[in-house]
Amino acid sequence: WEYEQYQKLMPEINLDEVGGLISKYIHEDPAIVITSQAASITEAELEQIVKEVNASQLEPYKDSAAGLTLMKETPKKGKISKKSKADANGVVTYELANGAKVVYMKTTHKNDEILFKGYSYGGLSLISDDLYKSTKWALNGLSDAGVNGLSLNDLTKVMSGKSVNVNPSISQYEESLGGSSSNKDFETLFQMIHSYFTGLNKDEAAYQSFVQKTRGMYDNI
């Protein structure tokens, strides 16, 4: 019933009617302003901020991610140097020319899900003592930087509609990537993996934003 009502009513609502509702909700008086900040602010200062915002000229929104892709160039194709036969559990092992080892197993748990985890040994144990603490905290902000020149916001837009998840991590004794994808987005999954290895951004603004969020979190504990 609900779906049928939507199908009936939606064509009767036009854009002008939706836009006209805004004037009923946005007006100067009476108005309630809610603010949240670390430092105190006076009523006069708050009124001045509201006046400046009302007097500002707002530009129409432009989608900065339109036409962007995750990878600008396709990386050079690698080679499989060795392949083992499937064992009793159906596990197949590939050895790549770059030294990586891929262990593959097909299951019947879900028809449209591919899970992966890749790791190598080392992790934070390779960091010198004088850099250990700062490095340990900084690593948590790497994913906020984006990849291949795309900000985290742009990356979210580029990946919209795709079922891909990749999480980089560095623990005490290993560095790893883990995640999943749907069958149709399998190539995008590998593009994201490759991008974390080769195209991680060095974004000072994103890092400072991560620092502020982290400090705010611990200030509230």
C-alpha cells in the first residue's frame, strides 16, 4: 500500500513546491541558534557571526568529483611464477613474480562476496624507539588522506554505488590490508589495494583534521 501511494503522489509534487517550503522554515525572527565550541562566546559575537553569514554570497554547489576516476593509469601487468594444485579443501596457492604469495579458496557461504586479507611481517616493531609513539598515533590517520590525489570526500563520491571495502592497518608485528567486494566490483577492489600501496596522499590539512578529532575525543574522556 505504501509503495502504491508513493507512486501516486510523487508525480503531483513539483520542484517549485519543494523550493517554496524553504521560506517557511528559514526566517530571521524568531530564530534559535545552537552553537558548540571549546571556548566561550558572547551573545554579541554570535549575532555578528549570524549577520556575516546572512550577508555572504553563497555559490551554487559544484561536484568536484564529477568525471574523476580511482586510477588514471592502469599499472603494468604482473606475472604468476608458480601455481599449486588444489588441495583437499580446494585451496590453490599462487606465487607472483614480485614475491607475493596468494592463497585462494572458493566457498559457498555467499554468492556475491569476496573477502581478502594480505599481510607481511614487520609492523611497528621496525620503528625506532624515538619515533614509536608518534608513528603509532599517526598511522591511524592515513586513511583520512585519500589516494591518487583524491580527497576522502572525493573518494567517497567516486566509490558511490560500488560495494568495495579496503582497510589498511599496521599492528605491532605486521602490516596488512583487509576488506571485501562484490563480484562485479572485484577489479575496483584491486585498484584500491594498489592505490594504498602506491598512491597514498600526503595531505597536511587532512592530517591536522585527524589530529584535532583525536584530541577532541580524548578531551571528552
